[in-house]
Amino acid sequence: MTKERLTLNIQNTTHNKLEIILEPWTGQYFLHPGEAFDVVAEGDIALPLGIEIAENRVSITCFDTVDSDMYVLRNGKREG
């Protein structure tokens, strides 16, 4: 297993609050209109990173392996 780090910048350019869910950790975050943050995924990049977009909600699924992690950085500070 190769442990890698991927960063996904998410920007809310809509007029609605977006719910961002990180799976399988069930982290729940909110992005208000005009806000942005980074989602950082660490783990085995041989496994896919999935994104599901629904009305006012984005679910991101990360590698479900030992020593993997996913978290939000808002203004450079870790949340959750």
C-alpha cells in the first residue's frame, strides 16, 4: 500500500448552503454561499475517491483502508 495525500478544493458558487459529507467517517460540514474549503484525503490512491452530487449536498467517499483519513481544512485549520 502506498499512502498518498490528495487535496480537493470545494467552492460554493451557488446561492444555497451546501452540506458536505465525508464517508465512511460520516463527517458533516456546511459551505455557505461564497465559501470554500479543502478536503484532504490520505491513504492508498489505488482505491477510487468518489464524489456524489445531489441537490444542496455533496458526498465524498475516500479509501476505506487501514491508516486512511479524510478531513476538512478551512482557512488552513483542521475541522472536526
